[in-house]
Amino acid sequence: MTQIFTSLTERELRELITEQVRTAVKPLMVTQPANHPEKPFLTRKETAELLGVSLATLHLWEKAGILKPERIGRRVLYTMEAVREAVTKEKAGEQALALK
């Protein structure tokens, strides 16, 4: 590791650190467009209530690959897009079984 010594004022150092932190954090931030009223993520409880299933069913759907969660730290969250895809898969599966 190379050490570089330079003389910066306190203000310059703050600005440099702030800029670097913003650059590093920006890709990690989830922003929601103003014209899009949906929340970017739903909790497990919210998702279960929306789908009318139990938390255990959500877990089983995750294990079966039906509903794919996003993990942020220790939290398990679902996007509305993933929920819509899961509902579509389930409906298609039910229709295929009805045709047999």
C-alpha cells in the first residue's frame, strides 16, 4: 500500500470524503420514481397479506423457486415485479393441471 501525504484543508478533506461516499453509495440506493406510487419492496408480512397466504407458504414458494426474494442484510423482501411473476406462474401451472 502506498502512502501519499498531502496538505488538505479540513473543508477539502470533507468534500473529498463526501464525494467518495456518495459515489460508493449511489448504486446501492433504491429510488422510486415520483409517478410510481408502489413501494419498491414489500416485507414478508405485506407480501403474504397481498397474496392471501401464510408466511410458511411464502417460504415454501421461495424454496420451490416460485417467488424469489431480495435479501438486504438479514431482511427478506419482495419486489412487486417478483410477486406478479409468481402469481402468473401459479395461474399458468393451475391451468396446465386443469387441461390434463
